Amino acid sequence: LTQLVTRGAMESTYYPAYRAHFIESIQGLRNQSPNFWLIYLWSDTEKKWEPLPVGADSFSVKDGHNLAWAYTDTTVKGYHERLTTPLPPVQP
């Protein structure tokens, strides 16, 4: 899905032991510690973005789900709570 939405402008590394990909860059913006690409799911109940409970490879997208990748400074306390508004949908 990420590859489709970014029209292939992403890089990832596959880790067989975890059966998962680690996103290295999206649209040319590379991970550079402490900033990393993290994926979030919009919660209509909580009215906020929440980190996926599993890796993106293991998540089953359902109708009505809104997902977002965010380039996130992971040193900021509560970094996942700073995303508070839904993003407009992207049409692949």
C-alpha cells in the first residue's frame, strides 16, 4: 500500500526474522536518528492518531481505516501524541 501511495518513492529493508519491512525513506526523506518514519492509525473514538499495534506488514487494512506515515522525532516525550488532526485521504 505504501509503495502504491508513494508511487514507488520509498525505500525499505526486509527482515526475514520478523517477516517485516523497515521503512528507510519516503519521498526522498531518509531516516536519520532520532527521526524515523512511523505509521499511525486514526482513531475516531479517541479523535487522535495512534501507533499501529503491529508492524505495517502485519496490519490488515479495513474499509474506513485512515493510515498516515509521519516523520517523527523519537526523542520527544509523548511524540506519538502530537499528531492530533486527521490528514486528508490520498488517492493512489
